[in-house]
Amino acid sequence: MRHDEEIEILRARTNCAALLERSTPPWRLDRRESTKHCLKYRRGKGEILIVNHEGRGWWDPQSDAKGDVFDLVQHLEPGLNFGEVRKVLRRFTGIQPTFPAADIQRRRSPDLPLPIRWARRPRLRRGWPVWRYLIEERCLPPSVLETARAADIVREGPFGSAWFAHHDDRRTVTHIEIRGPDFKGSVRGGDKILFRLPGGSEPPTRFALAEAPIDALSLAALENIRADTLYAATGGGMGPKTISEIEAIVARLAPIPGARFCSAADANPAGDRYAARHQLIAAAAGVAFERLRPPVEDSDWNDMLDQRERTKQ
């Protein structure tokens, strides 16, 4: 078989998902966060890869890495040369992933558009289950919840779960994250862009970007909701639309004297990778950058808020 012919066969007949599932240690499909055309795999703490193009492509939401199955092997094992990569791929040619494809395919988009589903949920209200959950278990103060209610970015979901809205630049709800005492997920059919809590000033001169909405709200609580700051969260991995929106916000900061982009990602390796990408975006726009890293390793800003509140008791 000619060299070029084998390369094309390996590329066409090797499924990125099958390779991930059989890696050591293996990657696991996050069925809740996956769709038929976009499979989300996790491994270890903070490791995420997305498989697309019916298993022929992939991308890393925490970096710029992406490509075909050859690129995937080199991403997982950077020390391998091209010949060694081919040897690895020969073992996986023709193997199909083990995930239940039929289950993924049966998933349907919501019957109603996300903005309508959002509008039908009750707004935050003192004493209601979500209000109590966010105050008692997440230590968020009433002042932050009142600000979130005024901005209409948190609503009461079913079974005491909090719904956090992502919006585009026209204020349309594009994605809903869900957090509750016993549940973590999202409403199907959404498109992550950014969750955002405005501090008050318009335009803001400081942009503080966390991973989870609760962390953005926690940082706002720790800072007493700085009026000059737009607090935001990516909801974890940063897809192309999220990156575009971050770049647009940072570009608007660029002409403002003293403007600053603050990365408030978690204090762990994944958070540091996010922060490194944030810094590159700030540098490209010519905006000052600051890393707001939680002072305790393997913690986030909600952990820091919880620690502060427990110290007061």
C-alpha cells in the first residue's frame, strides 16, 4: 500500500471517539452534554475534548487545538513522530465508539425556543427555594441576588434548581445553565455565549471573567459588586461563539483609559489554561490583563466566598 493511500484510509476509517474511549486512561462520554453531532468527552479533572464531523474531527474547548485523528494522537501524545502516530492508528482502524449512538440520536431540541422557556420560569423571589439554595448553600448575599434579579439573569427552575442565562449582544437568551442541590447540567438546545452581571457603570472599564455563573456572582459578592466591572462566566469550555463575544467585549475596552481584563478562572491547571487564553485575547486587543486566581489551590471563587462566610460565624 502506498504511503499516501494508507494515510487517507487511516483518516477516513478511524473514529476520534473510539480512540478516546480506548486511551489509557480512557475518556468518558458526557451524555448529558452531548448531541448527535457534537460529542463531549471528559477525562481527569478539567480535561475536555469535543468530537465532531461524525468522529472525523475534534477540538479542545480549553485551547486552540483541533484537527483530524492524526492531530488527536499527537495532541494526546506530543512525543510521537508521524510514523509512530500511524502505528497507533492502525490499531483503531474500523473500530466504532461504544457510546449508545441511538440514545444520542433520539434526543430532540426543546419544543419551545429557549427565550420562551426562560420567560415562563418565575423570577427570583425572597424565600423561594432557589433564593434559599443560593443564600444558604452557596453563601451569596441578598445584595448580589437582588442585582441578578434586576438584570434578569437568574430564575427559578423546577425542583429548586437555579437557571442561569447566557445572552448574546442583543440580550437574547441563548443558553441556560442549571445548578441545584442535587443537579448540574443545562437546558438542551442552547448555545453558550456568556453569562453576565453588570456592576452598574456603562460602559464598564473592567471585565472579570469566571468559569461558572455562581463563581462570577461570588466574585461580585467578594468585591461588593464593583460599579466599574462587568462580571461574566463562560460556563466552562470556550467555544467559538464565546471566544468571539469575549474578543468583542475586550475590543470595546481597548479605547478606555485604565481598562482591564481580569481572568477569574479557577485555581487549577484547567483554570490556568483558560487564563492563558484570556491573556492572549487581552494582548491582541492591547488591554491590560490581570489574573484573579483564588488564593487556595484547587478552589474557585464560590469556595472563597464560602470560606469567608464560615470565618464570620
